[in-house]
Amino acid sequence: MPDLIPDRECRECGADLHLLQQVCEECGTAHEWSCRAVCSCGRETEYLDGPCTCGVSHSPWRVAEFAAHEAGAVTVAKNAVERPTEAGYRRHVGTIRGQWADYRRVSTDGEFHIRVYLDHYELHVDAVSALGAPTQHTLRYGPRAAVQSGVTLAHGVGGAVERVGGLLSSAVSVSADIVSGSREH
């Protein structure tokens, strides 16, 4: 496994950092990241210092992928990495969780799923590939998403029914008042 420095916490104030975040938003402390790992040529190299001596370039996304394998879901500073499509990710869909977009990339290490938020990315590894095995992916992750969506939909429909019921009740009451008022004259 690669050696990733620093941890995702500010050394000065202890605030959480997004992976590869260069400046702490809480105290302004600058952070320099390092990631030593073995290149495909077999040499240990610094992934964030440009190409290996063999000429292979390593995207900062690869560093994020190492971290996602180790820690599960990780957040990545947007200004520290290129756009996902420039690193081989494809636009895709995912369960809506407040993100603007989703991207996926299949590699020998698994399928990486990026969610795009306003100021950061979130990256995790899916155990079942949505690109390579969409049916199995849907069976694995779909029921949970369907239940979440169903609950949200039922809540929305329930609120709408309640509002419509209130409007109908008011309309019937007004109509009854009008009818009873006309009999009095």
C-alpha cells in the first residue's frame, strides 16, 4: 500500500481536510501532500511529483483511489485534481444524495465511483460494477435506493394528499356556506 502523508487532519488546528487539500479552511495552515507508491514499472515513485523516471504519469486521482481502498469513502479537494473525465472516468448515474453529477471508472482495483459536490468530490469503491455488471449492481444497491426513493416519494405524496384534502375540505365548507346562505334569503 502507498504511504500517504499527511493524514486528513490539519496538523495545527485538528480540522478535517479533504484529501489533497492544500490549505486548511479553519486556520489557513498550508499542507504539502506526499504519496509514495510502486509504479507499474516496479519502481517506487512519488505519485504527486509528476511522471516516474520510466515516463508513466500518475494522476492525483490514483492517490485518491489508493485512499478509497484503504479507508472507504474519501472526500477530495476539487482544486487538487483534474476533472474526472481527464483521468479516465465516464459520466454515469447514481443514487441522488445531493451531488451534481456522478462518474465511474473500472480498473483492476475495482470500480471507482465519484460524486461531485459544490466544493469537493467524494470517491468510493463499488464492490459490484455498475458499468460491467449493471443488473447485479442494481440488485446489490438498487433495493436500498428503491426503499429510500419510495419513502421520499410516499412522504411527498402524503403531504400532497394532505394539502389537497385540506383544499377540498375548505371548498366543500365554502360551498356549503354559500348554499346555506342562499336558503336564508
